[in-house]
Amino acid sequence: MSLIHHLASAPWPVTALALGKVSEGDLAAARAQMGFSLAWHIVVACLGVGLPALTLIAEWYGIRTGNPAHRLLARRWARAMGVLFAVGAVSGTILSFEMGLLWPGLMGRFGQVIGLPFALEGIAFFIEAIFLGIYLYAWDRLPPKQHLLTGLPIVVAGVASAFFVVCANAWMNQPRGFVLRRGEVVDVDPWAAMLNPASPPQAVHMILAAFMVASFLTAAVYAVALLRGRRDTYHKAGFYIPFTLGAVVTPFQLVVGDWAARFLAEFQPAKLAAVEGVFTTGSHVPLTLGGIARDDALRYGLEVPSGLSLLVGYTPSTVVQGLDTVPRNQWPAVTGVHWAFDIMVGIGLFLLALGAWLLLSWWRGRHVQGELLDQRGSRLFLRLAVVSGPASVVALESGWCVTELGRQPWIVWGIMSVRDAVNPAPGLMAGLWLVLTVYAGMTVATVYVLRRLAKGTAVPLAPQEQDVESYPVV
């Protein structure tokens, strides 16, 4: 916070940028275009991070047990992985262009500060592409264990890519690694910028979210098949492998989420105030579930007395900073940010309960393969598992709404506003419609190709895939 306090007392206007004036319509169009592009890309990116790990787990289990159903899963998930990697490369390229075209104020002034994580992400991307090609091409050309090893760099590179990109976003929440001298960026330290205080909680939170989204979305597909009576080994393994990984990751994600919230209390108290709907600084601050911001208060919500003070400082007397400590024109949209946070936490607890259900079944002596699905209430469990897939995506998008909307009106926290960073050129609304059209086409094409792959008609089957329906039902 010392850097922001220093800049706030500087004799020059650090947020002014001589780019000209931008209309409200074009500013809204730029924000909508960037927001939509990120919301679309982040789902594909999460699948790109989590699906390789699921694929390797399935392949390893197939090698260990000799069951061809697991290697079939790995083979088909690998095909989907290749498609999603290509689609993610396209949407990621669009985003890179949007950063320069829509936000020249940000990139023109601070590009040299945040360029390092983007460069490292590019290296990780090429490593992932190289080994993905080897993994797909060498499926029937390498011994099983050697082929399995070629997939490990894909997982590592995917996680590294997510880390580097999130570090760039974290810098926007905690700008470091430079000095502003009379409005000019000097004394740049790219490593300090990338490894800013927000990077650890944000990066870990995002990587775990990626594994959760990939796991629960994949499990939801096979849960639908199980509900339709396809109880063979292939479909049961296709459900249990990803669902188990998602269930294991979820409790860790809740712990990391608490870490991220405590980070806000220390480094971005105004954002925490918006997240929790706290308008007045004080102690014994309640934790409010739901509600609508009206007349400088959060109304109609369910309050837990002193709940927020207890969560922040473990005592009811803990003082929580409210929005009254910052100018009103720097307040985020409280209702939207607060509801996004509540939705994210609520879905996280729902996924935790589903994982506990599965764990309880195992603890009572049931085996992974089949017993849970044969017991009373299994159809309810599977229906909830189907819901868990899209619910994890909603939680992911809600979390990013908290991160991005909670930072408003700043694009670089305390230093540069969104309005100062946007391109003042007219016609940004046309770009929004163009991007919406492109993404609609990509969505249709991606779904079509993935459905074709799921049916096994898009490419020739490997020898171990010839007769999946003959695998025993257990």
C-alpha cells in the first residue's frame, strides 16, 4: 500500500492520459467485449489445465490394471484435449489483440512492467504445444509407460501458463516493480512486478478452480450417461476419475478462498468492503448473505452477527474497513460484487457436500466401482453430479466477477482508471458485435467437433477402442 499512498500524494496527476475523450457507449462496449472474451476463454483455459491431468490419471490406471476401458478414456480425452488446445489458442490470441487495441493506455504505459509474465506464458504455451503433439502422435508408437511420461510436460506447462497469466492480473490488483516519476514509468523491476503480493493467493485459487471445472464438467457428461443406464466399466470410470479429483480439490479450494479473502482485508480493504457490503467502518460487523445495496447499506440480507469481524480477525471486536474510507466515485458496484461472491461460496459448499457424500459412501465400505451407483438414492446423487458441472463454471465466472468488478473503477489499483486506459477511437461497438459473432461460431464448431469425437466417428479407433460396449458391467 505504500506505493499507492506515495502516488496519491504526488504533485502530478498519475491517472491522466492524453488519449482524448471516449464516449460512454464505446467505454461500455470495450468493457463488454473484454469481459465476454475473458469469460469465454477462461472456461476453455480451465479445461486445458485440468483435462491433461485427468487424461494421465486414466492412462496410468489403465496401464496399472490392464483394463482397456481406462486407456480408452485417456485416448478420447486426449482427442478432446487437442481440440480444446487449438480453440484456446485462438481465443487467447484474440485476447492478446484486445489488450493492445482496447486498452492502449494500460499497455502503452505499463507494458514494460507486465511484459515478463506474458513472455513466460508464451514459452509455456509452446512447450505444451510440442508435447501435446508428441503425446497425440505417439499413442501407438511408444511403449505405454514412455508414452505416459510424454504427457507430464503438458500438465506442468498448462499449470505454468495459468500461473503466469494470473500473475499479470494480480499485478493489476497490487502494482509493484516500477516508479512513476513525473508521470513516466522508470526503475522497472519485472520480477518484482510479477511476484507481487496478490500473485500467490490469486494464482493458487485460479489453478485449483481450473482443476475443479475440468473435473466436474467431465464427470457431469458421464453422469448423464449413467442416468441413461449405461453402467459399463467405461462410463463408470469416466465418472469416478474426474469426480474424485474434483472432490479432493474442493476443500483445498475453500481454504485458499479464505486466504484470498484475508489478503483483501490487508491489501484491498475497499474491495472486501464491496464484496461483503460493508459501508461503515467499525467492529462487530455482521456477515450478510444476499441483500441489495440501497441508501448506503446492504438491505434485505440474512445477517450473522459479528460474523465478518470473526472471519477477518477471529474476534468480534475486529475493525473492518468500510466503503466510507474511500471516495464515492471509487466504489465498485456493491450488489453485483456481493452476489457474485455469495454465489461462488454457495456453489463451493454445494460441491463440498457432494464430495462428502462420495467419501461417506467409501467410508461405509462401498467400493469405487459401482457400489455407490447401486444404492438407494444413487439417481439423486447422479442428478446433482450433472448439476455440478455447469455449477462449477458459474462459480468460476462469479469469482472472476469478484476479482474484476471489485477492482473498479481501477484497471491498475489506485493508479490508473479504466476510463484512462481505454482506446478513445470511435466505433468500439462494432468490434463488440464482431467478437460476439466470432465466438458464437467458435462455440458451435467446438461443440460439434467434441460431439463427433465422443461418438468415435471423427478419427479411426485404436485397437483397444474397438468394442467398448462389451466391457463388463460391474
